[in-house]
Amino acid sequence: MKQLFYCILILISCMSCNSCSSNEQEESSRNGGYIFAHMTNDAYGSMFYSVSDDGINWRTLNQGKKISEYRGHPDFCLGKDGRYYMIGIQAGTRQPVLWATKSMITWEIEKNIPASAFDVSDLGHKTDQAWYGAPKMYYDEDSDQYIITWHAAKKELTTNGNEEHDKPFWRSIRTFYILTSDFVSFTKPRRLFNFTGIHEDMPTMDAIIRKVDGKYYSFVKDERWPGDVAEGYKAIHITKSDNLTGPYENPGKAVTDTWREAQTLVRNPKDTGWYLFVEEYPIKYTLYTSSNIEGPYVRKEITAPNARHGSIIHVDETTYRAILKAYQ
């Protein structure tokens, strides 16, 4: 009887070890997930986290509550020191600030950015001081510099919520950039795009930059209105250059439907192509997929979170699990 008892114990132990081994293999075979930092329509300017294993099925963390005191239009930038950065606006003072995190869990203000860095008055434009043109940032390893892009309208134009009154304002929107290696000294602002032909007066906004296979690609919103051009208005276009600051080629045809903005680009889970997420404003995010950075992009249905103007990145398994644990 004793022998039978010990045999049963050994058998249970073996089964338990096999189960542990199976779980460990399953855990190690996972490849992280996607983190989506975004605003919501009801809490414009605050930052929320949504997550997805596959980029298709999303859920919002922290019981739908904001995850930090960040204010602004979230846009992830992986820095040269392995930390993630975002540019935000300090509530009350309208001071642009640099936020940073190593863990993706706790965000802290790193330093102030001088408002003068965004002064484009010499170029005939004015950067708004509410959101500073929704600045985007990309770290370029080759030049060891961060490029910060944002949009600004002609300084004599205003908006009041009336579409016909506001059209000249939006038609005058242009994309500007500054460079920095240390967030202390900045180059003077310059226009990023100088298109020609039918695109010469193309208003642009929400420009993001990525380097792929030696080329710099910018995904940018065409802010023209129906009637200004036959097609491609209020949609996302791609332009490319051999250099970070251009000159960028004339954009190709739109790669999304119209009335899209706040684009963000990541590799797909198998690293065989691209996921282009865009806001079908004013609320819903949509996904377009392609095997090639230049397209064509095809719309794919997703279970989108309640999100406005955000940024998506893929993180490794350890970081992903830590974020889930912190905000589940």
C-alpha cells in the first residue's frame, strides 16, 4: 500500500512538472504586445492606456481612468538612452514639457521646453499655445538627433467653430520642425515639406517620421477640403526622402479613406508588414494593413477602444506583462 501511495505521488509530481514546463514554454513563446497611449473624447488632453496582443482586439486598462497627469497629444518616441519620451503641455502655464519613462508605467516630467523653440512668426505662422500643434518626435540614430514636428497656421487667421470661417485657417496649416540632441539647444524652426505642382499649397498636419531600409518616410494628413482637390482630401498620404529633413518627394495617392488623422505606424505581430492606425474623427480608430511600407494599405476591422489622437508601440513580453499587472 505504501509503495502504491509513493507511486501516485511521483506520478502527480511528474504531471505537475510537465504542466509547469508547458506553461513556461507558452510564456516564453509570447512576443509582447501593443500599448496604445491615447486621449478620449470626454477627456481630451488626458492620457489613457489600451492594450492588445495582436493589434486587432483592444481593451482599455486602469478601469478606463487616466494613467498619469500628462496633458497633451500622446506620441511615443524611443530615445537613445532606452527611455520613452513624449511632449506635453503643463496644465495652467501652457509650458511645453518633456515627459519620460523607463518602465512605461510611471511617467515623469523630465524638463521644460522653451516655448520660443516653437516660434514660427518669422515664417508667417503662429503656433497655438493650447496644444502646440500636437508635436510628434522621432529619434534618428544616424544623426544622433531628435526631430520634433508640429503644425501651425498663418498668424493672422483664427477659428471660431464655423466651418466656412475656419476653412482659410486650415488651408494655411503647414508642418514645421526643429532638431535637438539634448533637449537644451534647438535649431531654428523650418518648414518640413515644400511640395510642388498640384501639392504646392497642400496643408499638412500630424506628420510622423520613420526610417525604413535607408529611406525616411513621413505619413502626413492632407488638410485640404472637398473641392480643393478631386481626391485624397482629409486623408493620410506618404512622402519619402533620403534625408531626415528632406527634401521630401511629392506625396502619392491617399493610403486611407477620407476624414482620417492622428496616424501611428507599427510593425505587425509577425514582423512581416505594417499596421497603420488612424483616427476616423472624432472618435473611432481604424486600421489599415500592408506588407510594404509604401502600400497599398487595406482596411481591416478591429475592436477599437474609445480613443482619440494617440500613439501605438510594440513592447517586449516583460514590459507588456508589467504594464498589465500595474493597470489591470
